Amino acid sequence: MQNARLLIVFLALVCIAVCSYNIYTIEMERKDAKNDLVELSKIKYGLFNVDKWKDIFSDVLSKKVEELDFTPAEQAESAENISAFLYKVIDDMEEEFKYEQSKSISGMIKIGVANLTDMFGEIKMNVPEYTDQILSFLREPSNRETVKAYITAKLSAYADKTFSKVDYAEHDRILAKYEYTDHDQAVSELETIVLALDYKLKKYLYAGLFVGLLCMIGVLFTPLISRWEFVMYTLISLGLLGAGLFLPMIEIDARIAELGFSLLGEPVSFSDQILYYKSKSILEVVTMMLTQGKPDVLFVGVLVLLFSVLFPVAKLLTSLFYIFVPTLGKNSFVRFMIFRTGKWSMADVMVIAIFMSYIGFSGVLTEQLGQLEGISSSLEVLTTNKSSLQDGFFLFTSFVILSLLIAHRQEFKATPETLKDSAASEVPPAPEETSKNQEPESQEAPTDKEEE
């Protein structure tokens, strides 16, 4: 029975090792694709991109130029508006002419000649003809293309003078990496890749968590755990810790899922505009803090490294030595590392802190993004908070629970003496011990004969 139980625990160890390796490998592949997808989905390439707005305005204005097909009523109204505009331009020209020429004697003579010949009046008499020519020009398809090209060129020139240019170096690198030629195609393909990797990742994660749960039940309810079973359980706990440290703990993702409005009667929309994204593991956070160069951040980084990495690892390694050398149980340092560092390592506090951070970020982002939805009745904004707890959090939590159960069993239900006894029970008695046990019987026999 004990051998069968040991085999089961060994298979659990193998399963945890395989799952952890596959989770890490798939997560690194997913992280690379996810970061590329996030980069292409950033708001600087969409809602805050001047080139995107130039294309939108050009398309809208081109449609409006194409729609210039006047009915008789619209033609009369347009002719009236154009004529009024031309009359105003001629009046402004006359006023400007008289103001400039009034500064000199020769100019005064020119004003007199203009009044005598009614030069500006003659121009106004030709306004109806000019109006017809303008309307005829706009109705010509070839001229419409000229108007659209002119509008596009002017719009581009104004935008380049007003807004700073967007750096497309990283954008172009990603497209070249996946051999894509179109931005929308790249985003769609990367979303498919990330979803496929998520599906593969979840299978190994669920399998690892299920095995971890079985190990917790085994540690909790097995009457007497042998030495090698303790070794296997400790190694399983170490594997869960390693996976929890290297894998992302939390993913913060705030984005505008959909933004739509009407521009000159034409619908305009933006989708999946990422405002903020960050995904880090415990070791990545520690590395970032240690390389900041700021004393306060460096101090926090050292504390996180000490209490969430070094203490748990030292505790598990000390447990292994304690299992094989039971006499170490008399050493105060060993007993402190095994039975008391659970409070000092703050592993459970780390889990709670990560979870509370997730809840806090989720609440803040949801509230702040929700305020965008009420900006204007004509602006349709659909915000979303895609923040989520990641695989590292669940595996790290499993390590915390399993390690606490192992320490509890070692301290209260599996002392060095019980480990020694259980190990001794597995070994058959030595020949010397057998002979010693039989000596009383051999001595008792002659005594009985003497009595006879």
C-alpha cells in the first residue's frame, strides 16, 4: 500500500514538472505575440493617430464631393449662395483697392478712372455667368477628382504642420516579423494566435492545479507519510513555487472597446483602443525595482526578493535536509526555517496583495472608463476592463497552501522520531537483532529443565 502511494506521489511530481514546463514555454510564446498585439492596438495608432484622421477626413470629403449632384431646387440655392459669395468678394476687392490707392496722388487718379468706368460694376454684372461656370465645373467628374486631390493635399499639409509625426518603427517591425502588409490583418491574425495559445495554456494549468489539489488532500488525510513521500511533496511544492515566480501574476488591460460618432453625416468608429497594458511576474517586478536606481524602490525590491523568493526557497530546501537528517530538528535555526518562516516569508500576504491589487485596478479602471461613456449623447463609447489574474497567481497560491500543509504535518504529525520509525519499519530486522530477541527464549528453556 505504501509503495503504491509513493508511486502515485511520484507520478504527481512528474505531472507537475511537465505541466510547469509546458505552461512556461507556451506563456513565453503567448507573451511575445500578446506584446506585439498590444503594440499594434495602442491608441497612438488609432484614435490619437494623425494619419488615421487624415484618411478619415479625406474619405468623408471625397464622398461629399461625389455626392454633388444638384437637383433644380438645389442648383438654384447653390447658385444663390455662390453669387452672394462672389458679390462679397468683389466688394471686398473694391474696398481694398480704394484703401491702397488712396495713399498716393497716382492712386487717387486710378480711383477716379475706376469710378468713371464703373470697373467693379462691370465685374458684378458677370457674376451670374461666373456662377454657372463654377457649377458646371463641379459637375464634371474629372474636375471632382481634382477637387478631391486638392482637398487631400491641403489637409495633409495642415495636419503635418499642426501635429507631430508618429514613429512607425516598432509598428513596421512587427508587420515584417509576421510578414503582414496590412495593419488590420496583422491585428486579426495576432488575436487568433493569442486565443489559440490561451486555450493550450489553460489545459496545462487546469491539469497542474488539479494535481496540486490532490497533493493537498494527500498531505492532509494520509495517516502516516513516509520519508520519500515528504520528499516528493516538497519537490512538488518547489515546482509550483518556481512556476509562480516566473509566470505573470496579473494582467492590467484598459481599453476603449468601441468608439463611434458621426462626421458630416458619415459614421466613424474606432475599436479596441488600448489605453494601458502591463503584465509582470514576481521576478520581473523584482528585476525592475532593483534596476531603477532609486533607494526607496531598491529597498522595496530587496524586501520582495527576500520575503517572497529567498525565504520560501530556503524553507523548502531546509525541509529536505530535515527529512533525511532528523537530528537537525534539535537545531533552532532549522526549526525556525521550517516551522516559523511561514509568517516571515509573507507568501500568503503576497497572494492577498496581488488579489487586492487586481480588485483595486479593476474598480478604478471600470469607474474611470465608464465616465467616458457619458461625454456626449452623440458620441457612443463602449469601454472595457480586460484585466485578469494570470497563471502565476494560481500556481503561487497552490504553492502557499501546499507548503503550509507540509510544514503542519512535519511539525505536529510527522516529527523526526516518527519519520525515523516509519523508515525503520520499512527495513527488515537485522540478523543480530533477531538473535538478541531469541536469546531470552533459549535462556528460559534450560531453566524449565532444571525445575523438572
